[in-house]
Amino acid sequence: MIGSVSVGVRARRWVALCLYLLFGLLSWITVETASAADCPGHPDALGTSRTLVVDPRQHPRIGTMQYPETLPLEDHEVVLTFDDGPLPRNSNQVLEILAAQCVKATFFTIGRMARENPAGVRKLRDAGHSIGTHSQNHPLTFHKMPIEQAKQEIDDGIASTLAALGDGAALAPFFRIPGLLRAEGVEEYLESQGIQIWSADFPADDWRHVSSSRVYDLAIKRLEDKGKGILLLHDIQARTVAALPRILQELKTRGYRIVHVVPATVELAATPTEPQQWQLHPPSETVAISRWPKIPTFSFAETGLLPAPVLSDSYWNDDWPIADRARRRAGGVPLPAQAPWPQPTPLPPQRTASDLPVPAQSVFELQDKFRFAFARAARTAEPAVTAEQRQEPDSAKRHVADAGASHRKAAGKSHAGRVRRTGVAHAGGRAPRHATHGGSRALKRVVQVKKRSV
């Protein structure tokens, strides 16, 4: 019984899975058939996957290159836009390439170009593309020109395009500022007129002096980085004409889908969307918000200025009572009568040089023991040898012998021998120099003996 029930459950699961796969296959075949039917003669065409209806008044600014919102596209959906036309030679080739792929785009025409080539503007309408405006003369000064001049550029461009179409209903309330050089006054004026401002999500730099291969590379690379969005191109550029077939083919190969955007009207309601769909990468529970929250704008009840501080309010003012009274008059908190921190101790007045005591005479006198020692040294010092003594060797010898005897009594035999040798040197003619030297030695010896005795 249980085995039969298990077999029945497995059978039902297989049937459900087969039905699901069959339904998916039929849906894919239906989509492909519809695309082929919409583009007769081109079964492998890229085609236009859906039409998006937008209300310019609900979302007046789009394009993440400059604004926080963009078109509510799904992943791998692309909106093609072309600026600066119509220029017959290149613009007509762009229309032919788009028609071969059954792709619908949005064109932003210049009023002067529409006035010179009205047939080109009507070709855009007849091919089913959306037509917006791009000013009258494409000045690259919208961010700094006077607002009245900007209004004139906008209104004249719309008027020239309407004149070329001959049908006001064919013109979409879409506008792209030349050079994307936005200005607040310009944006406010366009919003007041119910005109939606288009920026872009990524460009291909086809207005620069680059090759068509470079245009292709930039378009695909930047689209891959974004995953979806508004592509900015120029239908007047020959390099764009050369790169466009490769771009469309690569979009089909990588599974991208083309979305056509039209404005809402009384008969055509806007496509239902959620607010987060108008963000290029809406936050979710698994994706962190990439922008910091904006600082709120506070409104203050009072904007009066605070009174400027006065000198009497300073804490370092020594006149505390005056500062206290001034603070009370100003409505402030009174300061304490005495500072809470310790007061500095006053230093005694510095004495001048005249207050120093006069040194006593005893300071310059030697003590008795040192005076005695110097006296003994002076007595033992050898006297100077005169000229008469040099002539009388015997007298000199006797003088040296007497000096040696006195020295022996004071210092001993060894010191007497040293003095005797000095005496012999005196007899040789060098008495004055060695006599003085011998005297200093004797003085040094006496001082050392005195220190030991003490």
C-alpha cells in the first residue's frame, strides 16, 4: 500500500515537471515568433522587447550620470538614444540599421537641424521612434547662460521640431540638455512645463575623435558594468554608423533586450512601477546602500546673533568685582569672588648688587698652618747668586753647603742630596733658573709633609 502511494507521488512530480518545461518552451517559442512577426524578413533580428510608458511629471529627471533616478528597467534591458540630428546622410543610415533589427529608439533633435531637414524628422516619426528635443542651436553654455536665454533656446527648439513634424502629438515632452551641462534654473523651467529631463546612464564617447571600434568597445564595456540603462549615442557621427551594427549584434548575443520609451497620454496610462525600480541598483536585504544618508535641513525658530564678548567677561581679568557686575548686567552667571585654583605665591623682591655684604679682610688672609708652611718654604729656598758669587767659587760652595745643611734639618738626607746636586748646577752658571726650580720643589715637599702630619 505504501509502495503504491510513493509511486503515485513520484509520477505526479514527473508530470508537473514535464508540464512546466513544456510551458516554458511554448512561451519561448511564442516570444520568438512574435519577434519574428514584428520584424518580417529578419528572423534573427534583435527586436524591441517591450514598450515602457512614463509620466514626465512623476519622474522629471532621469539618468544616473547626473540624477539619482533612471528608467525602471529590468536587468539586461537597454534604451537607445541618439542626439544632434537629423543629418541626412548619417541619420538615414542609422534609421536603416535600426529598421533591419526592428529596434525602436529615442531621438533628441536640434531645432536648427529640424528646420533645415524637416523630412528627416518626419522619417523618425514614420519609423515609430520617440522624438524629443535638444535646444535650438546646441550651445554648450546652458550651465552659465542667463535663464531667459536658456528658455529661448528650449522654446525655439521645440517650435522648430513641431513645425517640421506638422503634428504636435508626435513630439514627446523629453529634453536633453546640450553637453549635459545642467543648471538649476533650466531644470526648474523644464519641470514647470511638464518636460522630462533626460541624462544617460553611460555614453560611448562617439562625439570624440575615436575610431568606430573604440565606440563599440566603450558601449559594450560600460553596459556590462551597469547591467542595464540608457545608452547615449549621436546619429550625426559616421563612427556611430559604423559601430551600430556590431553593437546591436553583440547585444543580442549577450542576451540584452531593447526597451522603447514613450510618454503617457490621456489615452495611454503610465506603466505601473514601484519607487525602487527607478533606481539603477535598488537596495535589498543582501545589498548594502551605497550612499550615505543626506544631512537633514534644520529650521531654526530664532536666527538672532549672540552678543559679542566684552573684556570684562574674560576669566583672566584681575578686576573680579568689575567683571562680576558686568556679567550680572549682561544676564550671565557671576564669577566667584576668588578663583577656584590656588593663587601663585608672591616672590620676594630681588636684591640689587648694593645689598651684597662687603668681604672681610680675613677672607684674603692665609690660615696659620698654611702661612707657616709658606714661610718655611721661603727660608729653605735658595738665594739668588750674584755676580760676585760667580767669581768666588769657594763662597758659592759655602753658601750652597749652608743651604743644604738647613734643608737636611727639615727634610732629611735624601732631600739634602737633591739640593747638593742643585748647588753643583748653580756653580756651573745656571743658578738663577735652577734655584727657583729647586725652591718650588722644596715648597711642594713641605706642603706634602704638612698634609701627612695633619
